[in-house]
Amino acid sequence: MKLHTKIGIGLVLGAFFGGLCNAFFAGEPWLVFVSDNVMFPVGQVFLRMLFMTVVPIVFTSIALGVAGIGDMKTLGRLGGRTFGYFALSTLIAATIGLTLVNTIKPGAGLPEETRDQLMEQFSGGAEGMMSSGPPEFGINTFVNIVPRNPVAAAADMDMLALIFFALIFGAALTVMPDKRSKPVIKVLEGIGDAVIVIINWAMKLAPYGVFGLIFVITSQFGWSILAQLGMYVFVVLIGLLLHATIGISGLVKFFGRMNPIAFWRSIGAPIITGFSTSSSMATLPTSIATAENQLGVQPKIAGFVLPLGATMNMNGTALFEGVTVLFLAQVFGVDLSIGSQIIVVILAVITAIGAAGVPGGSLPLMMLVMATVGVPPEGIAIILGVDRILDMSRTTLNVCGDISASVYVDRVDRDMEGLPPAEPLILKEAAEEAKA
């Protein structure tokens, strides 16, 4: 049985048994004990093993990817294409979200009693995020991308600063004499190979870790809260689905020149891992392996594009932010003009870049968008009860968007070097079976 099939079974069984326990044994001491002392630790061990590899794999992948590209001129062209693709796909996602929320208007029908109940129930979580006020986002945000101490940036999981250092380090290797750079590259390759082995060990725990993570969520919350915010959840999920089936599929077809059906059939493992962990960073090792082994993306491109995407390409997050800000504006009766909504789109794209690739990483930044257009930031408490399932869903789209970007940049690089286009493994296997 393939690993992603095992992970999928773990996901379904965890959700089933967790929901069953919530329905019949909610609040029982034994259920709390099992959740806190068995399921939660299993899930956390799996997550921690993945997070443990994030810093070394981001640094080695980007540095080796830049060094592998070879010269600064080619790096500049591929880097420009990468960031351009990130901006375009994120803009498409945010636009889809705002179009849907303006058409369906999910916040207009939310009863005042339900709004007050949700505010009261989840206000503590909102106050925790607002303890120091909405995060600042200005020129200093870009200044701080350049780290004073790259080791401290790695220790603090400041991924933008770490990525900047890795890009500079890799670029420096391209201009050094070969006799000086090759030993360093060999060391980085050795570290990268060792990290891949650790990731493979961690993924053997994935079915059990995913079971534990989903069990904890469903046994604690069940699905009752979805009934109160069902239309909002529907709009977010249908927006994510539309961007996947139309936006990403179209980009893969016309920019990556790859069969979208083969693309989606090849990325099952990252989809399940992203959904269950709610973390682009935790899914990064699986994304890199899938892009290289299943889609035929060159290692230097996968190592360059995917770590950048896990930090900066947040399609699902931008869509979610746009929908949520307008939904809460409708709930509070704040009439946003076309100009204000354009500002929401722009800020959703920008703040999605700054969102941490970890569970719930986009919520504090979304409060900044809300405050900017006059929607009460504390209103975020209304959606906290359903954010977990939405976080899982938008992370899945973030991951898919990252992999689609690697397909596009790989195609550009192959065209520049006169190489044949990449072919997904699933198509190669089908061709071989047809010959046989």
C-alpha cells in the first residue's frame, strides 16, 4: 500500500472516531485523557520530526538550487519568473474569493445572537492575538528580511531572513572558483541527503501522526460549530475548490504545459500532509520529493522554488483573508466600497507573503487588513471556532500552488537549456503499460 494511501486512511479513521467520541462521549474524563496523553503526543512527535528538518532543508535546498542554476543572469530570470508566478496565482485566488463573497453575501444573514455567542465564546483567543495589537507591516518588514545573525534567524524560525541568507550564500558559490565552491557544495549535498533520510523516517510515522492530529480536533470540536457558520465555511471552501480546479489547473496547463489531471493525480501525498498538518513548512519535504520524483521537476528547481513558495506563495491564505474580511464587514454592517475592496485584495496578497507557514499563521496579519479598512479586528473571534478546518483546507491549496510554481519554473529552465519537457511519472508508467 502506498504511503499517501496509508496517510489518507489515517485521516479518515481519525476524523471518524474523533467525531464519534465527540457525539457520544464529549467531556468524558477518559476521552480527555486519551486525547491529551495519547493522540496529541503522537501527532506532535510526527509534526516535530518534520519541523526539525525545515531549517536544514530550506537552507541546503535553496543554496544548492541557486548554485545549480549556475550564473547570476539565469538566476535573475528564473527568480523573476518565480515571483511573478507567485504574485499572479495569489492575485487570482484573492479575486475569486472576493467575487464569491460579494455574490453570496454569507455575513448578511448571520443572526445577531449567533454573532454575540461566537464573540463571547472565542474572544479569549482573539485577545491573545491582539495582546500587542495588530502586527506592523511597513518598510521595516522588508529591512528585517536581511538578518543581522543568520544563526539566530534559523533558531527563531524567521524563514524570510533564512531564505535571504540562503539565496545570498548560494549566489556567492556561483562566483567562487570551482576548487573552492565544490567542497562546500559537497557538504551541503551530504547534509541534504541526511535530512531526506530523516524525513523518510518521519513519514513512516505519518499515518499514525495524522490519525492523532485529526482525532484531537474532531473529538474536541465535532462539527456542530459548522452549522452556525455554514455559509461562510461554504464560501471559503468553494473558493478554494474553484481556484484549484480553474486557477491552478489553468496555470499548470498554459504556463507549465503539463496535463492538469496528471498533475493532480501525482501530488496526493503533499495534499494529505498539508491538510492534516495545516503547515506549508511541515509539508515542504514531501512537496520537494513529490515534485522531483512524481512530476519530473529538476532538483535544482524544486530546491529553489518550493522553499520560497512555502514562505511566500500563499494562494489559499490570500483567498481566505479576502473572504473573511468581507464576511466580517457584512456581519458588522461595514459597507466597503470598490476602492476598499481593492485595498483588501492588495493587502491580502502582501500579507499572505508575510504569513508564517505554520497552523494559524495568517490570523494576526489578517487583523491588520481588517483594521486598515475599518472592520473591528476583534471580530476575528467569530471565525476562530471554524478556523481549524479552514486552516487545513487553505494550507492544502497553498501547497498545491507551490508545486504548480515549480512545474512552471522547471518548464522555463528546460526551454532555456533546450531540454525536453518534464513528464509526470504516472504518464511514463501508463505509456510503459500500454507498450507491454
